[in-house]
Amino acid sequence: MGVRQLSDKGPDGTRLGQSAADKLAFYALSTPIARPSVTWPNTATATTALNELKANRLMAALVSLGLIVTT
């Protein structure tokens, strides 16, 4: 089976999902889910712990979409 293209070559690009509630999944490895929400610590002082927290939250969102796998 050949590769199916999603683009219609329109000048405005291609969008997946019309709202945050539309469910998507990638690589057939996950159940489709709505757009993940990432709560971000709001502080002017960057610390190692805060940066690790931010990275972990982003990683969890990417894993839930099936875009990355952690080992």
C-alpha cells in the first residue's frame, strides 16, 4: 500500500483537529486522546528542580500522544 498524503498542497497548510477536544494518536501505539494540557510553574527564578519538572511534564504529554517512547 502506498503512502497516503494528508496535504492538499494548499497555501494555508494542513491542520489536524478542529478543537482541543478532538482526539489524535500517532504511530498506532496509543489510544486517541484530546490535546494534553501542561501546567507550567510560573516563576522568574529558574532552578534545576523547576526545569526538571517542566521537562517531565512535556515528556508526559508527548508520551500520551504516542510521539515519543521512554525507555
